[in-house]
Amino acid sequence: MNKLHLYDKILSPLVTEKTTNLSEQNKIVFKVPAGANKKNLKTNIEKIFKVNVTKINIINKQNRIKLTRGRKVKVSGFKKAIVTLKKGQSIDLTTGV
């Protein structure tokens, strides 16, 4: 499989306060395309980062309307994957992919 196809299933890592706290439990959060599934994500992450994935949870964030400065603004939804790694392994997101 070509490297370009491996990176197609991972759009970006999500780095927030909540996801940083999850990293203590060997969990990493990625933004993934709408057509991604657990099986493809597991194989791609294992090949790219050379780690062992034990579990993947996928969450769909829905579109929502947000009130900003008195105006209604549409915030688009996305799909995110919470990847649990084998104990003792980690992915350093600060070095880049």
C-alpha cells in the first residue's frame, strides 16, 4: 500500500485540553473523514506510527448552530476517532507526521 493512501484516513490530530488528559491513558484523538471505519483506521495507524492499537472508538460530531455576536453561525460537524494504544506505547504528535 502506498504511503499516500495510508494518510488518507487521518486528517489531523485533535489537540485540546481534554485530549491531552486522555494521552495519560494511552489514548490519542484524530480527526478522520466521514467514510473512515475502525478496521481501516487500525491498519493505517499501526503502519504509519509503528504501534499496536488495542481499541478504536469513533464519534460523529453533528452540525450545530452557534450564536456569535448576535448572529447565528453554522459550525460544521466532523468525525473523530479515539485510538487506544498498547500499554507502554505512545505517539509523539509534536514531531509531526
